[in-house]
Amino acid sequence: MLAPAVSPALSFILTRSWLLLTLCAASPAYAQQLPPQVIEQALRESQSVEKRAKHDNLQAAAKYWYASRNPKQLEDMDEALADILPAAKPLSSVVKNFQTWDVAQKYKAYHDAGAVLLAKAYTCLYYGDVKKAAPAIELIETKFPYAMLLADDRTVTWVRDNLRYHEHCCMLYAAMSLKVIGKIHFPHERDEFDGPRQRKAIEHMAVLRLREGNIERLEHFFNAINASELQTSGGDWALDIIMDAMRPLDQDFQTESAWREIHSAIKIWQKQKPTSIFARLAEARYLFHYAAFIAKRGGSFSVIRLASDRGLELMQEIPKTSPAWYDTMLRLQSITGRPPAEIAPVFQEALRKYPDYTPLAITLGRCFVKGGETGRQIYAEILEELQSSSKGALAAQMLRKTYFDGDFPDIQPRLNLETVERAIRAAVTQWPDSYELRSDLGLLAVTIGRRELAADIMRGMQNKWCRDAWRGREDIAIMLTTSPIPPRSEPTKTTSL
């Protein structure tokens, strides 16, 4: 009986004008309890479209500009920045680290400015206009290093993280277009995002060129990287990264249609470049990835075996003119269950021909750590041999990957901790310009109980350690990285990008 009377009342109280009236009439104590974004949204929604400011919701505007990357919108971005920067800049002395979504609402001008600056920088970089992007990048790095994009679902995206990815993509795309990939290098890392985003940019440049069918650029990309031995600042080989990219991109990794698309693109590459070694290697690596994909899903063993055996057949027809051949062969041998006695000679031959190619040691470690007690013992012996033959840095990269794959507890009882410490120090010496490497190996050192070693290699890294890796142990990372004396000079604002 009450329903007809309640419905009109409920309809009334849900109107925007009523909400604003309620907020304004609320007691000061209650109003202060409301999240700032609720008050801001109520004020905005209470106004007609005609009376609103042009960019009354800068986070929404920045997301739109960022997604559309339209240079015609740069004027709107500059107008928005002129409005928000006077209020945002004073907050740069207050915001000293990344915040939660709720805390960020109290410093919204700061994050709004960072979001718009990211949209502007990306728009300019996407079209190769590095000079026009430079002022926005400079402001992000100097005034808004902890700015975030704030989503309505209370998630956040770190501005600097996305910026690093776009910077490296811009550099790689320009070098690919000009066919000068063999002349580029990565500068040492400016922050904790540089290393991972270098890898992601290389990977995406390879698979996107493959998917769009730009065979000339793709062929140049692979051959030039193979010849130049390009590495990231943390010792990751670009050749290994692009070979590993012969699969669907992350967002559509689980769909069969995406796998078929990549395979078809590789076949087109082979048809247009029938003598290309990398077009054939790409298919072999693809088949390995596909077999691993089916295995992870609990698929048919016959499908897994068919893909991996086909990969091994292809390898017999491909010349051994690249370390990627040996890396791919080791992977295929592992997934088909070849015994250690068959895998070891391939690795030994590879190490003789390409002694500095770290992916070989990493792949070998993966092979043996999954090989039961015998394989794990061989793993420990390989570490000792690498360290004793002045290849401790390779041993450290091998351990690093094992740790983050979750397999470290299986081999830890067999390790000589003195060997592990020497290997870690060798890696930091060989790749001194990588925040990511030092953060990862510092975590490994803490895990084996060598906290003094961790403090030594992470000194001066305040706020530049990997937050994902150290989740749950942030207090330890803060303690280890607090030091007035950095281990090396800070990077300048100019880089080869």
C-alpha cells in the first residue's frame, strides 16, 4: 500500500539538485567526512552544461586525450594546464611518493596536472615530435613524479610508468623507420620503471610490426638487433625479447583466434622473405609458446607434442647463425622432455660460440630446475662453474629468473651462498646502471639472509625499487635504500631518447 507513495519521493531525492542541496545543508562536521570527489562531482553535476567549465573533470578529459592522441587537442591540453598548474605546482613539495586512490583525492590538482601532461607527452611522442614533448616530460619528472591517473573504480595508473613506455616506443619506432636500429642504445635507467618498459617497448614493436605486415621493417628490426647485440640497461638482450614476442600480445593471450593470427602473420613473413632465418626461427619459437600455452590450460598432450615436435623439425633446417637458435632449441628440448644428457651439449656449444648471451644460462636454468633432483643438482653445479670461470654475472641472471619464476626454494638447499653472493656482486658490477637489477638482486640477497649485501647494492635507491617485487616488505626496502651517499651519479635530464 505504501509503494505508490514511496516511489515519487525516492525519485525526487535521487535528483542532482537534491543531492547538492543535501550536501550544502549538511553540518560542517558531516560534510568534512564526505570524500572530496563526492563533493566535487555533486557540485559539477548540479550545474547545467552551459555553465560548466570547459574541462571541469580533468581526469576524464586527460583519459580521453590520452586515448585519442590527437594533435588537434593539444590546444585544449595547454588551456587545461594553464588553469590547473598554478594550483598543482605547490603540491609537488608535499607529494613525496605514490599514494592510494583515497589519499590522492586530497591532492587532486597535482594528479590532474600529471594526467594531462602525460596525455600531451604521449600525443607528441606518438607522432615523433620529441621536442614538443620535452617540456611536458620535464614537468612530470621534476614537479609531478608521483602523479597518477585516477579511475572511477578506485584504481590508479602511475604516470611515470606509462611515460617511460612511450618514450622507448618512440625511440625504437624512429630507429626502425630510419633503419638505424643497429646504432641505438639504451641509456642507464632513470627510475624503477625504465627497465621493465624497455623490454615491453621492444616486445610490442616486434609483434605490432608482425601483425601489421610491415615485413621490411620487421626484417630490419630482427637482423639489426641480432648484429648489434643490443641490450637493455639491465642486461636483457633485445634479441631474446623479440623472439619471445612471437605470440599474441598480453591482452589477447588466451584466445585461439589471436594465436592463429600470429601464426598466419609469420607465414606471410616467410612467404615474402623465403630466405629469412628469423622468419623461420620465429615460427619455431611460436610453436614453443603455443605448446606451453596448451600445457598451461591443461590441453591435450597430443596437441602439445605436435606443436613442439614440429618446432624441433623446423630447427633442423635453420642455420646456427644466431644465439636465438640455441635458445629456441633449448626451450623446445625442455618442453618435449629431453634428458639432461641431450640438453647439456647444446648449451655447451652455445656458450662457446656466444659466451655473453645471458638468455642461454637463464633458459638452461629453467630446463634443469624442473628436472627433478638430478636436474636441480646439475643446476647448482652449473652455477659453480659459471662463477669459477668469471661468468658470475650470468649465474646471477640465472638465479634472478629462477627466483621470480617461484622455483628458488627448490634449488636453495643445494646452493653455496658464498657463490651466490659473488655472483650478485658480479652482476651489479657488470650492469651498474640498472635500478631494476639492483632491486631484484637486493631482494634475492634478503631472501638468502645477506641483508648487508642487499644494503650495499641498493644504497641510494630511495623510491626507485620495484614496488611489486617488494610488496609486503616495503619497510625493509625503505631501510635498505636510505643512504646519503648514492652508489653512482644521478642521470641527467638528457638521454639518447
